Amino acid sequence: MQSTNISVGLDIGTTKIVAMVGRENEFGKVEILGVGKSQSLGVHRGVVNNITQTIQSIQQAVEEAKTNSGQAIEDVVVGIAGQHIRSLQHSDYITRSNPEKVIDQDDIDALIQQVHKLVMLPGEEIIHVLPQEYKVDGQAEIKEPIGMYGGRLEANFHVVVGQVHSIKNIGRCVVSANLQLANITLEPLASSDAVLTQEEKEAGVALIDIGGGTTDLAIFKDGIIRHTAVIPFGGNIITEDIKEGCSIIEKQAELLKIKFGSAWPGENRDTEIVAIPGLRGRDPKEISLKTLSKIINARVVEIIEQVFLEIKNYGHTVQKKKLIAGIVLTGGGSQLKHLKQLVEYITGMDTRIGYPGEHLAGETSQNNTSPMYATAVGLLMKALENPSDIENSASQEDDADELALDDVESSPKIELNKERKTIIERFGDRLKEFLDNA
């Protein structure tokens, strides 16, 4: 599969599971060959709570993607999110043994490995260590210390932590669906790759990805991710409120939200009414659109205020941390009518809806450029970044079997021939090893 440079992104969400097959065309754009979508039955707020149902949903989405694309699917890049993900800020330093030697990648790795020794809560593991800025001998605000002289290397880190069993459960579902886990990436990072421009990341931007079970926040400034958060509410809770408030079944509540829902109650007049068919011969139920939008507005305001609290915690009012590019909304929940206006009203920040069309080939179907596919597109882009990783991994493992681990790390020959793996890739390798041995 890798020889034809075809990759697959698998978005395991709370409401839907999407398998997206694609390749990079000659212009460097992503060409989508096929998409498979299935209802997600075993996931609640981004966390697997029924292994069997999740496996079946993954298989259904993958089969549909195979049929639509005409391609065999073996390796997938999977996203992780959910309410078990949290982040923290941490500062650390190392004292270099030889200050007369310039700082190199080994020093950066040593510093990052030191952060990995942080003691977490029981059942938690560090899954991502993202350097913010460095200090060398007290000189601050250094973005790239490699090549500089110095005895003490410090850095501020954004550390992302997750429940290790929740992540292993997702890995188990993927492997049990007869797929290989090529890589794991954070869903807010994948969504940001798909819908944000580099200019926005430099200027300062907050990405709000409103999914079915959770709302993910990722804040970028100076091209670096500064803050992440997961709010345990999404589009499903709005549907639940409509179901309870209007005394109708969930399917009707979802259709009502999509077709007639609005986040701004002032848009509807009292006389606007929609009739819902009654159950089993009962009379139709009449619902005022004004009442419907009031129910939606109450819950959306709560979600946006929680997200805005996280943005305030980041400190966006400080000049140095100002988010000049404002807010970008994406995910299925961002398609709610008048949501953009409500977000601007609550936060006072410029807002736009993020479509993942910028990195896609021109002839891509309009359905696939919907905000609901932002994460899947981002995961596919991540998969296409290093399509030869899996192909090379077998030969790298053979080399590692012949040499002791210390020899591999110190061997200049091997170091020259292999790219350094990122923290998330190393975590993915550890997870694959765990699943193979399970």
C-alpha cells in the first residue's frame, strides 16, 4: 500500500467513525480517494465504553472506504481525544557537561526525556511533550537553541497527559478490526493542521472543534501550540436537551436541530411552528422554533463560556499572548446556524468557520470539505507526512535486534540513516509493542 503513497486517517468520534483514504498529488495537495462513515456506537465523550461495538463500527467505516476508493486498507493513523486528555505547563533544565560544545539535538532529547520522568496521577501517562521556548544560560525567548553555546539549557513545555488505558482500548479496537496502527496523534492537532493557516498560528488563534461528545480547544501563538483543553460537552448534549425539552425521540431531536436549529433565539418569531409526526398513530406535536432556539442557545452559551474560560486561563488579554487571528470554529457542531455570531458576541473576538478545503485538491467533493471532516482530513495529512514509516520500521527493528539499544543510540552510522522519531511516534511504538504482546 505504501509504495503507491496511499494513506488512511481514522477518526474515532462519539457520533461517527470516519475512514478517509487519500494520496498526495503532484501539486502537494491531498487527493481524497474514498471516505467511509459509520455510526459510532461504542464511544462516549471520546472514550471507548464498548469494545465490540466500536470494532464493528470501525470495520463498517473501513469497508465502505475500501469500496469507495478501490484500495486495500492495512495501516491507519488514529486520533486520540476525549475527556481523559488534560494538559499542563512545566519548566525543566539540564546542565551540560561540556559548555564548550554547541547544543545539538541530543541535548534537546535529553531535556525532553527528563520531562517524561514527571510523576503523573495513577493510570496517566505523558503522551506529548511540546517545547514552547528555550533559555540558554539565562538568555530567554530562544526558539531554536541548536548550534548555540551554553552550560545550562532550560525550556518551558506544554505537556499533554491522558489515561493510558483509554488510549490502549482505542489501539485494541483498531488491531481487532484487522488494521495496523501506523501512528497516533492528538485530534485537536490534526484538526488544526487541516483548517488553520501558518499565518493564523503565528498571529495567535484559538481553534474550537465542536464534536458530538466533546469540544476540543487548541491555542496557537508564534507558530507554537500554547494551550489545549477538552470540554466534556458537544453536539449530543444539545440534542439531549431538545429531546427532553420538547418530549420527542432522539432521532427527531437531531433532525430538528440540523434543519431548524439556531443558536440565536431572536432570529425566530413566535408564530414559526414546526409539526413533528406523532408516534404510533398519535397526533403530530407542534413545536415553536423560538422555543427550540432558546433550548439550543442555553446549552451553546454554556459550552462557549467554558471554552472562553480556558482561553482566559491561557491569558489572551496580555499583549504578548494576544490572539490576533481570533477564533476558528470547526467540527460537526460548528455548522449550527448563527453560532459564529453568538461566539463573537460572547467572546468579542473575530470568528470564522474552519473548512478543511485549503489543503485538498481542487476537484474534491464538497461533502468532504465539510467542517465535520476536519479531524479526518488532518489525520490523513499526518499519515501522508511520512508514508514510508511503516515500510522502514521492519528493517529498523532488525537492526535493533542485532545491536544493543545503547549501541543504536551511539552509532553514528544508524543515526545518520534514520530520522529522529517524535515523542508521539515513540509513544505509538510503545503502544504497538504493548498490543502485540497482549
